[in-house]
Amino acid sequence: MKTTVQLLKNHIDEEVKIGAWLANKRSSGKIAFLQLRDGTGFVQGVVVKSEVEESVWNDAKSVTQESSLYVTGTVQKDDRSPTGVELVVSKIEVIHEAVDYPITPKEHGTEFLMDNRHLWLRSKKQHAIMRIRNEIIRATYEFFNKEGFSKIDPPILTGSSAEGTTTLFHTRYFDEDAYLSQSGQLYMEAAAMAFGRVFSFGPTFRAEKSKTRRHLIEFWMIEPEMAFVEHDESLEIQEQYVSYLAKSVLENCKIELNTLGRDLSMLEKIQAPFPRISYDDAIKLLKEKGFDDIEWGEDFGAPHETAIAESFDMPVFITNYPKDIKAFYMKPDPEREDVVLCADLIAPEGYGEIIGGSQRIDDLELMKKRYEEHDLSPEAYEWYLQLRKYGSVPHSGFGLGLERTVAWLSGIEHIREAIPFPRLLNRLYP
Ligand code: 4AD
Ligand code: MG
């Protein structure tokens, strides 16, 4: 019977056939161990010389790394294997022989691996990270559907900017100027007025000249937007969502977390509610920790975020930032005009900001004033203004950066491994 590696556990003691690639191999004079992968998982194939035809033994000895094969064998329970089974091989058919596969089990430099990203994706660690990414996406749809959100897709080509003009990717739209979306938020606000609770999931682009372990040029964002929801309620939804992601990854990616050597206790701790600290108190905390380089009114850099996060063993919300360092659409705190009703969620272990969110301005006159202050073209943003004209309601939303979340939950060093084909400064290949 033909099956996949993932389903082998349902076929104990049966004879099965799988299509697979040879990831690695060890052999002695009498026995060969084939590390087989088919994309759904990894399994060890055992070839015993005395129990197979000579041609099968010869193939097992000579088959090269990343050759594609059909392998027939009997599934056996094996408690030492991560998948719980191994395959006792009776037959090997070589479909295609790979010659001189460039990525060998030895150590390679990052640039070399990045140049070979199309092949590097096949390796065990990269495979585990992408499966965790897949689980986060799956759990996202599950969570928001369960909570009554509709998925709405904002456009990617836009005529306006959502997050400031310095990081815009410019392109032409026939005779007009256009930009790649930095965030779907403004459109999601329109969608929330039509569907109440909405979320989007799509690629976003920032022409950021930063080369850090947290920045991509092209990244994927999940952007929920909710009508009749104020700031505090939005934070509750955020912490429930992030806790749900951690729980789903823990439950459904055991093999992958194990492959990555992830400290599971760090993930088990992630349970709502999350601590909250105001921007004012965060500044005080930094001063106490000896940071003399930051003053009230300045934005935090990565070292500041990491220092704040170290004081908590869970993700922490930093709330109510100064209005002048945040986006034009954020609602001022009714008790204090100099700060806005916003929060960034900072992940533990130095992974930085994974969510940025806020309550939005719902007052037409105040929004018009912000347009003037921020020099926004009234024509390009007329539609956005109209949302405050026809049945305006309090509403809030947020954006979760998928790759930062993948990097954090997987426990990997660098964000470039959290997306299949990273777009980085100076990297558009492959
Ligand atoms: O904080 P940001 O810029 O917020 C927005 O875009 C809002 N319009 C979202 C909303 O309210 N709907 O970005 C949101 C998140 C960040 O917290 C971070 O996780 C991620 O997107 N992010 C990046 N991830 C990778 N590379 C980059 N260059 C990123 N910039 C932001
Ligand atoms: Mg932000």
C-alpha cells in the first residue's frame, strides 16, 4: 500500500511503499540506515544485507544524497525514533539519482546556505521551522473563525501609505504612482465597518534599510480589526490569540520542537493574561537598569525592548506611547492628549515586538486635523475619512508579524529562516 511518512504509524507490521528522498545514510558491512524524507516527515529505513536481494543491498550502498526513490518495506514500532516507527526495507527503486548535492551534512556558511535556499529548505531544521509556520497559520484561521471573525483580503497594490512614507516600495500602476502595501489596516477598518470583526493574512512590504535579525523586506502579517472594541478589550483578544498559538504549536509540533531543541518550558508559560507596562513606566524601568541613552518621547530600540522583556517571563504589552512617535490614526488617551491608546507586544527571550496595535481615531474632525499635521493628501485618503462620517464607532485592531512569531516560538536565531524565501537587504535570489 502506498502511504506517506506521517501516516506510517497507522500501518504497524504492514508492508507499505513510500516515495522519498535520501537525506542521509550510514552503513556497515551488514546493515545500512537510510534517513528518508518525503516532506511529511523523516523516517529511518533499515536495510539488512542478509535479508534482501543483492541488488537491493547494492542500491542501498550506492544511492547518493537527495536521490529520489520508491522504498517498500515493513513498518516497525521503534520507541527511540521521533516518529515512533522505522521501515524495514525490502525493495528500493531509484527514480532519479542526484549527483553532487551541494549541501552536505557538514557545516556551511550562511551566505552559501542562503544562495542555496531552494535546496536548504529540504533540511531537517528548515523543515521543522516551516511546519511550525504552517501550524501558526492553521491555528490563526481556527482561532479567528471560532471567535466570529471573517477573513477579508485587503489589496496589495495601493495608492497610499499606512505606516509612514519612509519605507514605501514605489512602483507604477499604468500612469499612476503606486506602492506595495505596508499594512492592510486602513482597508481592514473599512471591512470592520461592513463585517464587524475581520482579519487579514497577507504579504506586506517595507523598504527598510535595516539589516537585523528581526527585519525582513517582505513579511506576512495577520491583521484583525474589530468594530465596537476599545483598547483594553483588544489587548485581551491579543493575549488570547498569542496564547492559542503557543498552545497549538506545543500540541501539534512536538517532533518539530524536538528537532529544534526548543526549551518547551518557555512555551508552556505563555498563558493569558500578559503583563502590561505603560511607556512612562518602561522609561523608568530602563533608567533603573542603567540606560542613560533614552529620554521620554523617544522610540525604543532593540536593546531597550530586550531589557524590558527580561523583566517578565511572558510576552509584555508596552502601552500608551507618546503620540508623536506613533501613527497618525491612533486615538489619543482621553485622559492625556500626549499619549495614544496603543500597545506593542514584546516577546520574551529577545525576539522583540511581535504585535503593534491601537484603538483608532473615530472622530471626523480630529482625523481631519491629523491629515493636516501629517500632510496626507485629502484626495488619496478621502475614503478613509468617510468611515468617520457614516456611522463611526469605536474600533481597534492590531498586526502580528508572522515571521517574528515563527522565529520566537521555534527559538531560532534569525528571522531569515522563518520564511521560505526571505527578501533581505541585498538578497532577491533565489
Ligand atoms: O507595528 P507595525 O508597523 O504595525 C502596523 O503595520 C499596523 N498597521 C498593524 C495594525 O494595527 N493592523 O507592524 C506590525 C508587526 C510588528 O509588530 C512586527 O511583528 C511586524 O509587523 N513587522 C515586521 N516583521 C518583519 N520585518 C519587518 N520589517 C517588520 N515590520 C513590522
Ligand atoms: Mg510597530
